[in-house]
Amino acid sequence: MKISILTPTYNRAKLLKKLYESLIENTKYNIEIEWLIMDDGSTDETKQQVEEWCKQKKIEIKYKQQENQGKMVAINHLVPQATGDILIDCDSDDYFTKDAFQILKEEWEKNKDSKDVYGICFLKYNTKGKNMGNEFPKNKTTMFDLYFKEGETGEKAIAFFTSVRKQYEHQLEKDERFITEARLYHKMDEKYQMLCVNKPIMICEYQEEGYTKNIVQEFKANPYGYYEYFKEVLQKDFKGVSWNKRIYAIKHYILFSYLTKQFQSKPIHDWRNKLLYYALWFPGILKSVIFYKMEEKAIDKNKLQL
């Protein structure tokens, strides 16, 4: 088997070393590896560092460059170039466990002939060795059901079947640069399911400038994509979805309706969700206005202090 690892990166030369070393560690399992790196306009020593690794010829590395366009565009450009049996997105602040590719090999051999799945989902641990969420309650599900009906939390590592993954791409709106990966997963859910394995294959160390730690700024910078995402979520089958998750989806739909000035209840299919929408609309809009005005004041205050 062959594994394709896709890494979009921007000014993360020092972090990439840990990921590179984890790939070298996993070569002991005699699995063919290709590492596809998209440099999203870095101004640090990323290019020189990767070129040095290429010279070492320990693993196959395909280094590409693009003008700064964001993580999702970088991944969209890399996916068609992957030649592995399975494909894994791995951020520059992530790296693999010492036995990751042995686990991947075992699961691939057991499931490679499955026609109704788009990939295999594994656990992701933090640098302290703790699971970044819950264990999977089922061994086969969809990403929507996993997070909206089965109580899952935290990030996971997904090994996509490359032949299926190449049929999809991250859909961005109005020249925005980011959208939650879940929008892509939910599109795949419509035709396929996902296998779940309660074993960790990836370690994550969040950075201060990363997407997750700056989620409010990402919301403001990419409201149209998030609006479309939550609109699509509210068109799903909500049978079995808890009230907390319903409220979560409605609150965010109202937030991004406010940010994009698109107010409509028609996309909401479930009658319970429509009731929640009408009940939460005014307080949701009021909270959004107050919250973002406070954010703008905080930004202006920081500018004055600089």
C-alpha cells in the first residue's frame, strides 16, 4: 500500500521538522510514503528546509508553492496530485504516532475492498497523551451522525480512500479563504459512510496563530462559507439530534445570517428547528450585534496601544 500525506503550510519551518521525523520513524513498516507539501507563500526558511530533506531521499517529498491563498485552496491543489491508496491531511502542527502507519496498514488491509465508505477515522491525541475528544461509540457511521447524534467531541484523524476523496473539494464562498472541513465531510456523508477505529495515529500541538485558537476572527473573515455550512446542516435529518445540538446549529445559523445579512427560515426543514429559530432569532441577533461591537472596540484599543 501507499500513503499520501498532504500538508499545507505557512511560515512553519520549525514545526515541520517534528512531522518529518515522525514520517521517517514510520518508514520501518515498509510502507510506501509520499509527502505532498503546499507552501502557501511562506517568507521563512520553509523552502530551504524542505529542499534539504529532499536531498536526503529518505522519503518521497513533493514540494509545491502558491501565492498565499489559505489552507483550503492549498489542499484543493494537492489532492489531485496524490497517488497513494489512502490520503491523510496533516497540518504543520500535527505529527504521527510511532506506530501510526502500522495501524493504517492493518486497517487498510481489512477494509480496502469496502465500496460504501470514504475513509477510516482514528483518534487524535494532544502532546500530553490525552484523547482530543471521546472514543467512537460505533465502528461505522457518518460524520454528521458522529458529532450531532452520537455525542462525539474533539478532533479526529481521517485516512481517506484516495479514489473517493478525489471526487470532492473544499467549497469556498465569495473569495473567502477558510471553511470548516465538516462541510466537505457532510457532502461525502450523502453517498458514503466512515469506519471508526479507537486508536490514535496523530498528535496535535495547537499554535497561538492557528485557526482553532482564532475562531472568532475566522468567523468574521469567512461568514458566507459558514452560513452555507449551517444552512446545509439544518437541511439534514435531525431525528435523534439532542436539543443542545439543535440550539447550537440554530444559534450559529442566526449568527451567520446576521453577518451575511441573509435572513431566511425556508432552508430549515425540521419543524422543531423552525420553532427554535423563531424563538432565538431576536436574542441571537441582539447578542451578535453586542458581541461584534465589543470585538471591534477591543481591536481599536489594541491598535491605539501599538
